[in-house]
Amino acid sequence: MKQQTSNVEVEKVEKKGEWKLFIFLTVFLFPILATVSVFGYGFIMWMSNILFGLPTH
């Protein structure tokens, strides 16, 4: 019976860890990655315009 109790406790700990990971990904990691990628693209476009000039028709 003790083995079954420890399995339930392990599942609770795993679910708690999954929720913490989900919140970390959705609140912190994905917004940070999106912001960095947009700024990175803008920086690349800015530097290419400085080095090669504005695009022409």
C-alpha cells in the first residue's frame, strides 16, 4: 500500500512541475524569444540599409 501512496505523490509533484514549466514558457520564454527575434530582424534590416543603401524599385 505504501508503494501506491508514493506513486500518487510522485504524480502530484510531476503535475506541479508541468504547470510551472507551462507558465514559464507562456509568460517568460515565448514573449522574450518573440521580442528578440523581431528586434534582431529589425537590426539586420537597419544594418543592411546602412551598408547597401535603400532598396530601389
